[in-house]
Amino acid sequence: MSNVLIINAHHHYPFAEGKLNGTLVQMADELLTAKGHQTRIVEVDKGWDVDQELENHQWADIVLLQTPVNWMGVPWTFKKYMDEVYTAGMGGALCNGDGRTEEAPKANYGSGGTLAGTKYLISLTFNAPKESFDDPNEYLFQGKSVDDLLFPMHMNFRFFAMEPLETFACYDVMKNPQVEDDFQRFSKHLDTHIPG
């Protein structure tokens, strides 16, 4: 069984209270603990202790990031979390610097991670419909995928030598929500990628 750190990166707004992301976090916790996994949940909106978060990442076999996509990225509060926690982890808790050496100061940038063997799963909620991705005829994303859009997040985890599990996404959650279908797909996704 695995240790799973679940991060709820939702930031509350009057028009987005976080019920869907909160429910997905609760579902993940219940489904994973029922299979015998150990879980810890961090709600970014409630604040964090940097040292505890470094320990959480070292403890985890899998980090599940549950986040809405706000203006093509993660909420600003989670960016602040990363700025504080991940910067503090540069001294060895998460990585030994940026991977470069005096002998090769221009090579291997980003290869200093200390979390090899740790996996991560990004789970997203979008206002955008699924059809707006992977289609070169669509206006905004111009044929790009969800993972193309989230490339910076993938690189943040890769900086620590973490390995990706397949990304999950709920689409069109504000104008055309299909939450029951989303919940079924999410449950199946976790069964597939974090089995018991």
C-alpha cells in the first residue's frame, strides 16, 4: 500500500466555492483508504506549515494534486504554497539544488531531485469544454492538450524527480456540469492508476 498526499489547491471565490474540488478530494480519500492506502490531506486555503509540507512530500509515495484551472494555471494561493514550500525544499528535502555542477555548469538543469520513485497525479477542474483541447481548429488552445497547458506543473514535479501518472480532468464544470459522470470517471481513474 502507498502513502498518498492529497493537496486541495482550490481557492475560494463567491462564484466558486470549491464544492466539486472538495468532493473529489473526499472521494479520493475514501476510495484510497478503503483500499488500504494511508492518506494525508492539505487544504491550501487553510494555510500550511512549510516544515510539515516538506515532511509530507518526503512521506508520500504519491502526490495527488486536486486543483481548478484559473486563468490557465493553478490558483495563486497554490503558487504561493509552491514558492514557500518548494523553495525551502531546495536544500535537500526535495532536491539538491538545480542539478548542475561546477564541472558542468550548463548541463542537467533540473536534475537534482531527491524524490525519485515518488509519483504524482494531477486532477483538474475546467470551465473549458473537453472539445476545446486537442483540436487545431479550436480558437484558444490551438490543438494543445491539457498536459500541454499544465506543462509548468509537470516540470515543477519533474524538478524533484517525481514521475507522472495520467492526468484527470473534469470539463465544462460551470456551464454544463456532468458531475455524476465525472465522479464515475474519477473513481475508475483512481482504480486504474492507484490500485489497492
